[in-house]
Amino acid sequence: MKQTLRDLAILAALAFTNSAIAGLPGSMSGTWYNPAQSGHGLSLEVLAADRAVAIWHVFDADGQPMTLYIDGRLDGRLLSGPVYAPKGMRFGSFDPAQLQLPVWGQAAIEFASCNEAQLRWTSTQTGFPAGQMTVVRLTQAAGQSCDLPPENFLPVESFEGQMQASDTRPATELEGIVDREGRLWGFERRLREATQPLPVPGPTWVGAYSPRVIRIEPVAVEGSVISARSVLYSAHAFWGPISLDVVDGSGSWRADTGTGLRGQFDAAAHNVGVQTWRPQGLSGSRRVAPVDLALLQGAYDFTLRGQFFEFPATVVIDANGNLCMGPGNGADPENCQFEGTVLAPEGQYGLLEFSATDRSRPALAAYQGRAWLKEDDLGRELIMVGDNGTVGLLVTARPR
């Protein structure tokens, strides 16, 4: 589908995202460059607390000027997103019908302070090797002060936990991952005493217990305590949004000398018990890091549970990060239920992010979330955890 620069601006301003501790302030807008390589640089504009656009004025392998557009999502101090390389429009005519916006690659800008940042990039185009550099502020709008979000002390790590039994549900075992913004993406893997995972609902689902996805977002940092908000969503994305069971809670992460890092979160709901979380440690599985789209691409199989039968389902990710998933033994791009993109701007940490739209229910908001690969006794597993603000999405799939 053809995109225009106006489309990118609208998407950047309106796209659904999940907020971090605080947004990057508008005072970060301005120009940034590498003093050792004066002659190219970035023009950054913060559009909202969680969106920004960066324009990289640079040169191609032949020394010709080239302008790259970074459609940025902001998470705390990190800006990341796809990079577009516009071409086709000629000077003088400025015909928008001639404009093309091919995807050039991905980029991330991490702000260490109000005046220094680290730029990282990867490209799908030949002649543009991946790299990184430090950039510093060159200009700033007059009359603006800088107040960056607090830094997060939670490690980028796999976490495990338990949810106590509630009035209506037995206790469950939890798994998840904490990203670089201190946000935990988790899910209920199985009932406490069970050996099999909780089934992800599919067509004709009727069952007592299905897994829920969990998002825990930091709110404030004070010393060794991070106050946080937790949200639970029923993982019904593949079986219609029939259960809009969104449960809010709160709690905190604490780093104590004796017990190490621990998180505890509660919710005033009859069907949610107290959650406790801790770093996974040596439990027989590990997160795959680094990870990139070349490693990730391929087909993955998982199972959806119906009333009487199990239904095969598939995730397909291509070399450009295009995502197609849904019921069936093969995800045909023309027939996939969910389509979207997978990005790896933080792939060196084993972190992936995805966005997916339910083609069968186009009125619903897109699902946003995190994904990661893990290795266990059964081999490699792709885990995807996300939500669209009302319904959760969960995939635990094995390579075909």
C-alpha cells in the first residue's frame, strides 16, 4: 500500500501505543549530529509523548545526498521505528503521484542525556552496512527546558512468577520478559499443578480457564522501589473479543539485598490473585540474543483450542518483518487473519516488537506487543504477548 509523507505524520500522531514511565519531552526536538562527521545529521521533532519523527540528512554509497525518514515510537528514552527512503518526485513539478516511500531499514535513537544520544541502524538495502554512532545536540528551540524520564533499573531479562488462587480461578504459573523501558510483558503459562499449558482459545472455544496476558508498566522510581500499574487481558484475540475482562491493579518492584529483585502486584477483582515476579534464573530455558529478522524469518506452528477439537495455526514472518498469522496449516498472505510487522530495533537484547491488525475485525484497534525467542528442552519457541487495549493476544509457537 502506498504511503505519503502526510500519511506518516498522521500515523505518528494517532497510532495506538502503550506509554512508558513518561514521554520524551518536546524540548528534545532540534538538530543532532556527530561532531567528528560534520556534514550529516538528524532533525528530530517530538510529536506526542510516545511518537516522534526524525529526518536523517545523509549520503548514499556514491556520495549523493539522501534523506531518510524515521517514523519513531517513543518508549521512555528510546526512539525506534522503520526508516523510509523517499524517491521519485522531481524538482519543479513536485508531483505527489511520483513519490515512492520504500522501507530502507530500521533505526533506534537512545538518549543518554538532554544533549547526547546513541543512533543505531540496520538496512535491508545493499551498500548500507549496519552501524551505530554517538550524536550530540546541535540546536534547541529557545525557551524550552529538558526533563528526561527517570532511568529504569530493571534488567532486560526473562521473568517467572506465580498468581495466587482467587475466588474463581486456581493458582497459575507466569512467564514474561522485561523490556528496556522497564515494562513487563507476561502471560499465564499453566495452572500451578498442571503439566500442560493453558489452551489459547480458538474457533468454537468453550472452556473453564484460558490464559491471560499481563502488562506491568512503571509509573515512578524512588530509590530502589519502582511503583507500577498492572493490567490483565483475556487472550481471546483468535476467538473474537467476547471476553472484555480487563483488570487493573498496582504494586511495585523492589531490589533488596537479601531477596534480590522481586515484584508484587494486586488487583481488587474476584478473578485475579496476587502476582509475584522474579528474574528467571537458571531454569532450563534461555532467551535467544541477539536476534534479527534473518534469524526470525520462517513459519511457526501453534495450536488453538475449540470446544471439542484442537485447531492448527501458523505464524509466518518474512525477511522484511512482514507478519501473517491465523488458523490453518499455512498462513496464506491473502487469507491470514492477522497481518502486521515485526521489528527488531533492540534485537541485541533478544527483544522484538510487533503490531498486528485483525483483518476479520478491521474496526478493532491494532494489537501491539513484544515477542522473543527462547530455547528449552523441546527446542526453540516463539512467544508473542500483546493487547489492543481491550483484548489480549498470546502466541507460543514452534518452528516448522
